[in-house]
Amino acid sequence: MTTDRTDKTQTAEEKAHNRTQRPQGKVFRQFIGEDWGERPPGPKRMEVADYTPARHETLSKLFPGERLIIPAGDLKVRSNDTDYRFRAHSAFSHLSGLGGEDEPGAVLVFNPVDEGHEVTLYFHPRAPRSSEEFYADSRHGEFWVGARLSAEEMETATGIKVAHIDEMKDAISKDLGEVQIRVMPQSDQAVEALVAELREQSGLTEGAAQADARLAEATSEMRLTKDEFEIAEMQKAIDVTAAGFDEMIRALPRAKEHWRGERVLEGVFHAKAREEGNGLGYETIAAAGNNANTLHWITNDGQVRDGELILIDAGAEVDSLYTADITRTLPISGKFTETQREVYDAVLEACERCLEVAQSKVQFKDIHAAAMEVIAKHLERWGILPVSAEESLKPENQYHRRWMPHGTSHHLGLDVHDCAQAKRELYQDSYLEPGMIFTIEPGLYFRADDLKIPERFRGIGVRIEDDILVTDDGAIRMSESIPRTAADVEQWMADIWKENS
């Protein structure tokens, strides 16, 4: 038996409307576009708009006469027609000043003019209420996603010249062949594909990947030192994170009663980060007991038991997208055991030594070296090292790294591991400069199944992490308000629980 099929094969876009009954016709369109009140006043100029021109100038000087394309990135589908929350590419956010969940699909273009560049923000501005987009476009329509900024409002807010995203292709195509073009790699597949097509047409494919990688490197290196706006935003992120730690301590009694107590604490911190900021800077680690010895434990499905420690590594991202990165190791009962405190104090001593070293104009890698000296000393004292601390610290040995395999410090800012594309000579081999923000986070990880350590240490994992700012007068802990000595941690927990009783 055959069936005569007269229906056409639908495109994926057409299929997306199979479940909808969207109103059609001129009558409805006219009716829905009528009788709307005046819009509220538009945004004022953002504070960050006073800082972006200097950032533009820095990048412009690195690539004279070249066209630079820096996309925000686009939405990613989570489950059919729902998307993950949008978070712009960090280079775009740094150079545009836009944070939060602003402007998926936008693109910042540096177009060479005279001695520098003209910077234009291409985006999708708000459509009038009389348009079909107003009620029918689930991506941009005001009924679906709220009122977008007009072109005039976006220019006021950012201080940057703006244009409609539909004009971007013609703008970046102009004079290709005479003008070199670079696009931020791994930012927006559609924009990168467009640039690849234009390069092919203009004979600019040779060395393209290296050219784009250099753009990523340069925008990363620009963030190695922070301006006043960035430092203030980092302090906000740290303050929100501190409040989140208070909430987790407050929730510890409830977590102990839950079969997945680690996840209780994760959820409590996420709520505070979302209430007071944009959300999480990275997935929270809430690692109780032996789970603390898995460095990136984000499953957070373990129980929280008295007598054990819980290592919490968490950071709130504020609306400007700057994030904190703090770790505290807490005694779940409120009191450290003798052995737990011994390990904790060894890690704390490494923290103190790192900050002491950072007071001088040392190389960034010297901070890690300082931590390792302290860690190796204690491992030798406990009889754990097979050689002396001095022998272990030699590059060809490094026995102590079995119990601390990660680095001690990384730069921090828009990304939790900020400036990661920077050249080594400007990162690990660079000297500390005012405006740098980085972490100090030594640890000791004694896995429960590690037969090279005394039994009393097994299952204990400790990390202490603070966020550090280099000033003209030396390095300071921006997270100073978050208790960190063993005695202060115990008092902190007791005070919060007393408030709740």
C-alpha cells in the first residue's frame, strides 16, 4: 500500500513552530501594537564607560592598521528550546563594559582609522511594538525577553558607537585584502565562520590561526593588571563570597542531617551568589572528609559528618562578571581535632609565607616556591618524605608534590583563572606589579588510601585560599575579613551558630 504524500519536508526552524499557535494577520498585528504607555527612562552612562577607552587604546596600539573582531558569543541550547544562561566572552566584557547576561550575539569591532581604531558595538536593538518581532520572536521579542535597549540607549550606557548587527558583515568586509583581520578564537562559531569565508574570498588564510591566537593572547595580557573599577568590582565579589560562607556555616547543622549534605551547602552558596550577584564564578567544591582530596570535587553528593573536615572552594561572580575565589577548610563539628589542626596550621604557615614573599617585587613563580618550602619542611618533620626537604625541593625530585600537586597561585578577575592565554614571561616569569590580583592557595591532601603516610593523617584534606592585591605599598589580602586561623575559624562558626540558636 502506498500513500500519496503532499506535505513538504519541514526545516528545523519550521518544526520549532509545530507546537505553537502564533497569531497571524494584519488585524492582530495592528491591535497588539496599539495603546502602550511611555517607556521608562533609559539607562545612564555606566561607571565602567570611563575605563573602556583606555582599554581600547591599549589594544589598538598592539595591532595598528588591522581590523579586530571580538564577539560576545551566543546562546547555547540546554534542552531543546531552552538555553543556558548567557555569559559573554571575557575579552568582550572587558572591552565593552557589558556584564550580566547582556547582549548575546553582539560583536565589538575595532576598525583601523588614521593612527588608531574606531570601535563599534554591533548588536540587535529593540524593535518597535508595532513589529512582528515584538510578540513573535522568542529570541529578541519584548514579550519574550523583555525590552532590549535602543541604539541610542546602548550608546549612552556604554559610551561606544553602536550599529545594528545586520550591518556588521558589510562593515568587516570592506577593504579586505588591504586590511588584515583578526577574530577572537573560540568565541562565536557563526562569526568565526563568517570571518573564515571572508578570508578565503580575500586570500587572507595564511597564518590566520596564529593571528587570531595572538589577539586572544593580547586581550588576556591586558588584564594582568587591574584598573580602579576592576579592583572595586573584585572587592564586591569577595564580599558577596564572604556572606555566602556565613550562610554555609549557618546551614551546616541541616547539612549534617541530609543524605547529600555537601549539596545542601552548595545550594546555599549558589542562592547567595545569585541573590547578590550574577551567580557562581565557577562550580562550588563542597568536599567533606576524604572527598577533599579530589581537587576538583564538584559532584557534591557526599554526607557531612561530625569529626571530619569540609573543604569549600567557592566564588561569587558579580554583575560585572568579576569573580572571587576563596577556599576555607572547616571542622564540621566546630572544633579541629589535634591532627586536623596540625595539618591546617602547616598549610596556614605556607599561606603566611607566600604573602610575606609577595611584599617584595618578586617573580610570580616565587610565590609557589615559597609555599613548597614550607610544605616540604612539614612533610619532612612528619617523617613522610623519603629524603630531606632540601633534596625533595630539587627540580629532579619533587617528592612533596605527591601531597600538593597543584599550583599555589593564579591570576583572578573576569575569569577564575584569569589571563590564562598570556605568555609565560608575562605570567609565571613576570615580576609582581601594582594592580595584579591573584590567589594564594596552598594545600595538603592525604588520601584515605595513601599507604605512604601515617594512618592518623589519612582522609584529611586542607586548602586555604585568599585573594591578593598588589599595591604600591606591597601585597594585601582582599579577603582579610574571612576568618582563616584555626582559632578564628572555630570562633566564626561558634558565633554564627549562637546567632541561630
